[in-house]
Amino acid sequence: MKRPPLLTEDGYLLVDQQTEPTIDEVLGVPKLAGVMRLEDTSDTLRGVIGDFAAAGLLRQHCCLIGRSGHSQIGLDVDFGDGLPEIDTRRKRIDLPVQLTSLNPNIPDTLFAEIKAMVEGNRRLTIGRLFVPMAPPLSREAIEQAAADNHILLTAKSKIDGNGVVTIPLENIRYLLSNTLLTAGQNGQIVLYESKQGLGLIQYYAHSGLPATLEPGNFLCGAIRISLGPYSALIERVLNAPGVFHLAARLLDAVRTSGINIPRQVELYNGSDQPVATHDLQVRLRLFPADQTTARVATRLLSGSRARKIMLDGVDFADATSIFDINVCDALFDSLSSEPTQRGNYGRILTRSRCIDIQRELLENEWHESSQNRIVYEAARGTITSGVHFGEQISPDLRGFVESLELVGGAQNLRKVFVSHQFPGTDTLRVLKRNNVGVFIGRSIRRSETLDNGGHEQALAAQSNIYFGQTTYETFCDLSSREDARFYMVVGDGGERHVREFHRGFWMTREGKEKIADVHTVIAMFGSHVEGTDEVLTEQIHQFFARLSEVPEIGGCFAVCHGSGPGVMRIADDAAADQGILRIGIGIDSEKIGQRANLRPPVLLNFNNSARHMRQNILDRTSLFKIYNIGGMGTFEELLIAITNLKLFESLPAPHIFVDPFGLGENGAHLWESTLAQLKTASSLKTIGSHIVRLAPAWVPNFCHVVRDYDAVLEIIAGFASDPATYWEKAGIADRDLLHAFDNAERAGVIIPPYLLDAMQSVRSRCE
């Protein structure tokens, strides 16, 4: 195997305060001379740099890699004049560098900000050295790596005979808000935090790439590539003469994984001619990763999952082992759940850094609004107390911090916020805008009340798993639209485990893996009624076993219930016995003795005030609804569900009412009178000269009153085998079917294959 390149840690900038910017004679842009200091260097690195410098080959054999965030605002770094100073006793290398400001659209004060930071003794890291120790990969080696799913390229990428990969630009451009960049200390924050400081001031351009890159203009665009155990070095010069890439030219192994994620490139047209952007191609060479990274990549990129990982990126959970309760517990070390207890409020973990956030106690009072502001400033880097690097980080946290280097996909998934209670919705959004992409907690929110003096006083911390509507909508928005991750410790004692908020639910690792194969969900409604268990338990067990034999459904179904006792618990136990995925959508009903069931691998719980949202989620999640023996709660649920059916807010499928006992009037079916009322509401009525219908005529035709689960199975199997015939008999119009399916697609509802097939004929009739 080829020897991997040497890659140093970040070097920081030294600038003589007497040195002033000059103008580059070739490009006509301002430049500033300085020194990049590398500390704690190895004997090998110092020897190699010394040999290359003595032979005058430093530029030919070494690459100066700038920070990504600096390049994205147009700050370039290159080798300066003079030889490096190598101090073996101090294990230090001082390398002359020069900075150039290549973005003509930002104010000409960048170097003044840099000098102010250096003068104030702030360590401004400026770049790394990349030193190849063997030739790059050949074309044959790259093609083999691609065949092994260790590299993924787009269809438009090419590999030449020398192993140079050319990748065209995507139609993506990033814009910089100069107003925000120059406001307050934002300029220094971006310089200090690099890419992580850009979250508040950088945006996608709706118009994509400009047609041309004009002379003297800067462009922040993107390419797509996914790397396993290989790093990629972007060549300085592109395919067009005079157009070059700024110093952030290294794509790291493993964490540059996920071809669906755009990788930013920073380009400057140093020629005197405009260049068509659709002709521009970035060129790069591939090198093997270091042995540690290669071993991790080999473990992650094994078997059938390798290609999925290369598409989506190395998952945060895989890289960090966050589902391991011991790993998760260590993140809370020295954090307190209560203001009255010793310990910090929370912490931010990122690559090579841990920021402990102290409790803000004003005269021994804790004020959440003040604490939130401190969290915000810590995320922005304006509060420097509590910041730990390298060996300063607690040994229990060091391994986790190091594992963040391997996280693929989006950049912000390498910045983690930990606190006992998840912050409020406003603070979550502020942290996300500051590139915090992962949130880890033990409780959704803290309960608060008023003490006798009228002041807000926090109660004892509880493991609150119950969402309110606003908080739930914020979690969904941040996770689905902005790719944030939430992890929570659930349960007590030996049953404690970690769940991830995924697709709007708290999921165990098992649940997250299994739900990908599910396309049909059965909802089970009903109350806890004494005397029904023996009959329903046997019937429901047999029903689930036989349902898996229905060809259209097979093993691709899950059971959804309200996480309570009675028939909900019977359904949960029966599904667990047969290895069927269970989805629990509970409600805070502890006042009436219904403790939440935390066993389902897919879980979601709401407080009582959000019960209508909970019912809507039950309806959208499930295709078939089965109503068992129940009282007022079940009655409310079925009325909401049937109303959602009428409003096309759920997919048109059977609603089935089961009563094996004849609990209605004179031994009739319990739900027979409910169906009679639905038929009455949907029949024609006369009011004077007006003929009215209070509900669509087809609604009762979706409701089936049965005595046992044999009949339930017959209805579901018949519908799954031929939905089109069922809809025709029910009398629902094609336009109503289209309306319902369009709503489902917009809501991201999983639609089973047998319904998609049936809808093809409906759509063809309507065209």
C-alpha cells in the first residue's frame, strides 16, 4: 500500500505589526506578508520540510492548505518569500506565507481585522501543510476503488490516464451578505471560526451560477464527490488558463462522504478574459488516507451498506456510537440538571474543541432568557471562557470529539450541543444558524411554576418525553428541512436507552433501520376494558400472523397504537412476539392512570393540549384504521380520523370497527349506531327548497362493522389486492382520489406499492 501523505495540524498566523498590506503586481489585489507557525511537529515532518527547502523544492512538493471558511470569503494563502525556520528543540516550523484578498465584493478592511486579532493575541489558524509521500492514485486504482464503493463520482466526472479526476461545477452558488459580515464582530468571528462562522451570513443563490466568471471576479460554487479511505487534493489551476482555486484545496477522507452533499469550491479568475462557468472543471488527485482513518473506513464501508453510506455520508451515529448509552452518558459529565446543583448548564463539542457553558446565576437566581443568550454567544465564539482544546478536553470526552472528524454529510453535523433539557425553540433555531447540527438531551423541556414570591422557579428535572405543538413543529422543521439531528436518553434504570428523532418520531437504532422497509401501517384504537383481553389477545395474535401472508403486504407492515394499556398493549405485545415493528404515539394521560409504554422502537408522545395533532399524526402514519372496544377517547379518535378521510388528509382506505361482544343496545354491535349516524349525515336532506348533503356519500362506504378479526383480515386483504375496485364500489370520485394522494405526497407520507399501482390507472383516466 502506498504511504499516505503527511498532514499537519492547523498552523496559526504571526504578523509583524509594522508590516502593511501591499498590492500584488500580477493580480492587482491587496496582499499581506506573515508567518504560519506549526507547533508540536514530528521529526519526520521537520526533516522532510528541511530537505525540500534546502533543495528549493518546497513549492513543488508541498501544498499549503487554507481554511475553508477563509477561502469562501475570498481570503487566499500561499507560500511567501524566504525559507522556513525550523526549530527542533521547540518542535516548531515557521513558514513564510502571504495572504491575498480576492473577493472584490467585500470591504477592503480584511487585513485590518486580521492584524487586530493577531495583535490581541488571538490565535488565528490560517492553514495546514499537505506533503505527499508517494505518487497519487492511478486511473486503475481509482476505478477499482469506485467498484468497491470506496469512491463515488458523478456521471459527468472523468478520470484521465494519469489519474487526474475532472469534475464540472454544479449549478450552485453561495452568496455572502456584506452587511452582516461587517456588522459588529462578525468579520472576526468568520476569521476565527472559519466555515462554522459563516452560517449566519452565507446563503444559496436562487439563480445558481452566473453565465460567466468575469476577470478579477471571485466565485464560491460547488462540486459533488464522495470519498472513503482517500483524500483528494484539488489542483491549483483549473482547465481554463488563469482561473485558479483558492487555498482550501483538500477534501478529507471519510468525512467528505455523501455525494448528495455539495462540496464548496472557491475560484478566482486571474486572467483578462471572461470564462463560461459551464465549461469550468475542477481537477483533483487522490491519495490514500492515514492508517487510522483507513481502518475506520474499512469498518464502515463494508457489505451492502457501503454504497448507501457513500450516497448519504458517514452517519453521525456510526461515527460516534451515540446509541451506546455509556457513550451518551459521558457527554453529560459535569453537567447539572438543576440550577441549584453544582455543574455547568451545557456544552458544545466540535472538532478538537469542547466549550463548557456555565450556569448563569444572578444573585443565585437562574434566568432562562439570560442562559439562552450565553449559549448563543458561546456558539458564535464571543465567549472564550470554558473553551478546551486537545489535551485540555476531559479524557471521557476526547474520544467522542475525535470521532467527529469522521462524520460525513453536512458540515454542521460535526458541531454538537449537549444539555439535560433541550433548549427552547428560539434558541434551537439560533444554534442551528450558528452551524450547530446535533442536539443531545435527556428531556424535551423543563417544567416551570411560580413560587410563593411570584418568581419563576424551576422544578425538579424530569425526563419529559411529551411534546407540545410548537416544540414538535420546530423539531420536525429543523430535522427535515435543515438536517438537524436530535438524540435523547429515554427510560429509567437498566431500561435507559438512546433514541434519534427521525421522520418525526423518536427511534431506536433498530427502529430506524426497520422502518425503511415498511410501507403499510395498521392503527389499533381502543380503551382498556376489563374482560376483553382473553378474546382480543388471541384474535390479534392470529390476525398479525396471517396479515404477513398477504402477498401485497408481506413483512412490510408495522403496527401503530396510542402507547397505552388495553388493546394498545395487546397489539404491542403481539407485534413484538412476531418481530413486527411497533409505532407508539402516546399522550400524557397519567392523571387517568395511563402510563406511557416506552417499549416500541418508534415512539412519539404529546401532552394533552396537543391531542388533535397527535391524532392527525396517527392518521397520516397509518393506512388502515381498526377501532376496538372503546369509550369517549376512542369515539373522539374515530370522528377525527373519518373527518380527515373526508377532507382528503389521509389516504382513502378501510376504517374497520370490531366488537366481538355485542356491547351495543340489545346486544347489537357497539359501533353500529355510529355508522348509522354517518349514513344519515351523508344522505340527501331537504331544507325548504334546498337539497343538501352534510357529508360526502362515499364516506360511510369506507367504514366496516365486523364481529371478529377474520373479517378484518378479509377486508384488508381484499383492498390490498385490488384498491381500484374497492374505490369504485365505494363511489369515491377520481378527482377526490387525486386530491388525497397529492396531499399525501406533499406531506411525505409513505404510499404502499399497491396503491401507487392503482393510482396510475386513475391518473391516466384523468389526463
